[in-house]
Amino acid sequence: MDSSVPRFPVTYKSLSLDIKGNKTGVVLCSCDDQFLVIATQIGAMGTILCARSAYFFH
């Protein structure tokens, strides 16, 4: 399942894929200079990463 919905202020993309035989859901969210990546193989929130840009480009 691929979905991408431009919603203010957070845009996201979600996908489901097979990793070593395990169904894995991934959600990528972005807002300004930050990204949130959520990955799960059990249907609940799994690994969470937050990355923020150290530089601002205009």
C-alpha cells in the first residue's frame, strides 16, 4: 500500500514491504527541516528516528 497525502503542516508517505519474510510497515513524515521515520513489523509503533538538518538553506 502506497499513500502520500499533502496535508498541512505535515506531509507523509506510508508503504508496506517484505523484509526477510516479515511484513514491514514504514511511515515517513516531513515538516520543515525535520523527518520522522516509523517502522513496524508488529502493527504497533516500532523503531523511531528523528533527523533534523543542521543547516538552513534558503
